Amino acid sequence: MQQLIDFAAVLAFLIAYFVGGDIFIATAVLMVGVSLQMIAYKLLRKPISNELKITFWASMLLGGLTLVVQDEAFIQWKPTVIYSLFAAALLGSFWFKKVFLLEKMLGKAMQLSDQNWQRLTYGWSLAFLGCAGLNIWVANNFSMDTWVTFKVFGLMALQLGFIVITVVYLAATGALSESSLNSLEKSEPQDS
């Protein structure tokens, strides 16, 4: 049920765009969707993750600017802002507090050395920054249809690909047990 809630706003955005053909209607649908997502978590008494909070506020701010100014560039920047914030959080917590956020998220499932947590922190930060840059490149060089498709399917595929790379790395270094593999696959960050 939680995965359905997590992807409902993105799915609603996709359907609204391709059925209505209007990025402004799709943006309004996305804003309503992430608001309903937050309400659903509250009603189900589920904890609201920092990732969801960032996604919610980025959707409200950049979606709101898109609608008020009638400029789709703001909503196109949303994935870049979110991915950049994720990278900044990972790197900032390590550089300034010597805390591995990935360990806080996955530490119960995986016991890794500080060296492996550091490598994962840098790897995921680079992956997030790569997705951020690629999003803007697609937004600036391709049609809105292509960008919407890339935002929903391309960025998700890149995240899944990086999960596979992470699992392969951890398995190759002997740091991954079978139970850790199952936990890692369930912890994909979201980007609605």
C-alpha cells in the first residue's frame, strides 16, 4: 500500500499530462497528489520521511511558481532541485558532522565499514548530481513530452540502475548478505 501511495502523485502527473496535454494542469494535479500523499501518511499514522518532505515542498514551491508565472521551466527544475538537495544532505552530513545518512537509513539492515559507507555516500551523491544535471539537459534540449517521459521513467530507471550497481559493489566487496540485499532493494529514494 505504501508504494502505491508513494507513486500515486507521479502517476497522476503522468496521466494528467498525456491525457490533457497541458503541463500546467499536470502540475496542479501533481501538487494535489503530493498534498494527498502527505494527508494519507498522516491518516495512516506513517512517519513522513525527509525525502517526502523535500519532495512536497519542492512540488509546492516550484509547482506554485509554474502556475503563477505560467512558465513550465520551474516544474522542470523540480527533479534537479530535489536531487541536488539529496546530494547536499549526504555530503554535508558526512563532511560537517561525520555522519553517514545512508547508514542511518540502512544501518539496521546492513553492517558496513566506515570506508564502505563513505564510498556509498560519494557514489550516491554523484548519482544524484548526475540525475540533476541530466534532468536539466533533457528539459533544455528536448520537447515537453520527452521531458515528462524522462522524468517519470528515465530518472526512475537511472535510480534502479544505481541500486543494481550498489548491490554489485557491496556483493563484490563481500559486504552484502542476503538479508541486506532485500533491505537495500526496498529503500529506493523517491523523486515525485
